[in-house]
Amino acid sequence: MIFPLVSLHLVTASATSAQPLAAPRAAAPAPADPAADALRRAHAARSAGRWQEAEAAYRAAFAAAPRPAIEGELGLCELALRRPVDAANHLLRALRDSRALTPAEQRRFNEGLRRAEKDAIHVEIMVSHDEAEIFVDGRFIGRGQANYQFYVTPGAHEVRGSLEGHVTQTVRFENYAGDGTILPLVLDSILKAPPPEVIIRTTPPAPDHSGRNIRIAGASLALAGAAFGAGFAIAAGVRDDEADAQADAIRRDYGRGGCLYKQATEVTLPCKALEETLSARDTLRGAAWASFIAGGIFGAVAISSLWWAPSPPSPARVAVRPLVAAGGGGVAIAGVW
């Protein structure tokens, strides 16, 4: 019996070969240039005469890439929209960096600026301090420059400069269209007030008048002593005259020795009266001498006090004034010293 020979071939494949291959990742698109896109839209709108759209597109392009050429085109659009002041300011700033402009752009922008200046006022401000803040009609325009140039509408305006530590300066002006003005703005420093003067008032010591008081008292007592002495001397003289009169009466009535005989009764009373008068005279003479001596002592004390108790010197009060006359001059001195 013959069996047929059968061969069996097995074919295997890997699992990975059954899966599809992944597609390569696409590269990210390059970011678009906003300034270039805005410029394309601006040029297209300008060519079509859509100035409002062109102005907005140039403004967006200038915000993305602030280049003088873009600012000049913005100014020309504003001029076409009859906004001469805005146009003049943008064209002026664009022409400041003429090296960044082509000759054709310089010609176009200069021509546009001349047209805009007919309906605007050119203002130039020269500031004394670069760091001052400058305001025009209350709007801040800059800081850190010594010179500002810009355009404003015809009419009245106000320029103000302020800086800490300086007096704020305000200048008002009024011009017509097409005119220009130059304004110097000088800011003066605020003078610092000097420190308050401190005045210390002290009570001067009371002058020592003891010497003067001693002299016044001494002179008064000396005068009083002299007055009392003179009074006592006069009274003693009166008593002396009375004693002489009584003695003459006794001698006349009883003789020169009438009072020698004490036993004589009729002469006792006159003699006793004479003795009393003589005693009163002597007492008054003693009082007069004592008063004179005391007054002299007090006067000597008053005079000597000029050395041992002098009065304080009085301050000299002298005034010196120049004296000028037709024929010459001099110095006049007056005062108390």
C-alpha cells in the first residue's frame, strides 16, 4: 500500500510587520510678521484710496515695528484725512532720522510736512533743566530733553514745566495757522528758608546800687547833722544872749559879786535863773557840736564809698553818622557816655 507524501510548509510573520508605519510629523509653520502683514494691508488700502483703513493699518504696523518710514506713511494718511496737526507731528519725527529713509521717502515726507504746516503751529521749547517734566495743555509730552519740537492747533495754548525743588514755570501763548513760536522755559531753584533764628533772652542781673544808696544815705545824714548842728548853735546863741542880759541885770541891781553871797535871799532867784540859762546854753552848744561831728562822719563815709562801693558804669550810647555836605564831608559823633 503506498501512502502519498504530503509536505506542509508553515509561513510566519511578525506582529510588527502587520502594523502600518507612522507618518512623519509636519514642521510647525513659521509665525507671521505682524508688521509685514499690516503693511501689506496698508499699501493695498492706500492704493485703493481707503485712507481710513490705510491709516489704521499703518498705525498697527508702526506699533509692531516703530520705523521712521512707517511713521512717515502714517503721517501722509493723516494728512489725507485732513488731520494736519497729527500728520505734521508724525512727519517731523520720521524726518529726524533721515538716514533710515530712501531719497524718495524723504521727498514725499518733506512735501507732506510743508502742506501740513499751513494749518498747524510749530512750537519749540528750550528747557533750562533736562530732567524737567513738560506738559502742553495739561498733557505730558516728555522728560529728559533740553529741546522739544512739535505742532499744535492754531489758538491759545499753555506750556508748563515742573521739577522737584524748582519753581513750576507756566507759559501761555496764542498763534495763528502757519506761525511758529520759540518758548524758553527757565526753572528757578526754590530758595530754602534759613533756619529760624533762636533768640535766647536772659534777664540781666540787677545792677548793684548799694554804693549809691550808701552815698545817698550818708549825704542825707550829713545834711541832717549840719542842719541840727546849726539849729542847736542858734539856740545856744539865743541862750547866751539871755544869760548876758540876766548877768547885766544882777550886776546892775546887786553889784558885780551879787551871786557870790548865797545867803542873800533877794538875789537867789535871779542867780538861779542865770545858772539855768547858762546850763541850757552849754547843753545846746554840746548838741550842736555833736550834730556837726556826726554829719561830718556821715559825709566822709558817703565820699569814701566812691572808692570802696562804686556804682556800675553806665553803658555808653554813641551814634556815628557820616556827614556829607556840598563842600565836603565828615563824621558826626553824638551820644551819652
